[in-house]
Amino acid sequence: MEITLVNLILAVIILLLGIWAYAKTSAAIALYAGIAFGLFGVSHLLTLLGLAGGLTVPLIAVRTIAYLLVIFALYRILAQKQGQLG
């Protein structure tokens, strides 16, 4: 239970930092990462509220989308770097 609470707090902090970074820099990558961790936060919150048991499939979908957003953000960073090198 404690680890889930810590994960929720950290996910919310990363969400807020991602939104702030996007507002300051217009870097969509920061927003993607923030949204991804916001989705992780939803998963942690539902777990803490005891609602995760009946929502296994939707939570798998939410977490999969979050991971895919992180993968996409990292891919975008790598693609931008490749464009600068080539």
C-alpha cells in the first residue's frame, strides 16, 4: 500500500512537471511524458481506492497506453537527434 502511494505521488509530480515544461518550452515530448505518468497515477489511485480488482482489463489498457506514450516520446527524441546528426 505504501509503495502504491509513493508511486502515485511521484506520478503526479511528473505529470505536473511535464505540463509545466510544456508550458515553458512548447516541447510536446515533455507533455507526452507527463500524460503517460498521469495515466500511471490513475492506475495507482484506483489501486489505492480498492477499485483495481474489478478493472483488470481497463487498467492493463491504461498502463499499456502510458508505456506506449513514453516509448513514443523517447522515439521522438531519438528521431530528432538522428535528424541533427545526419
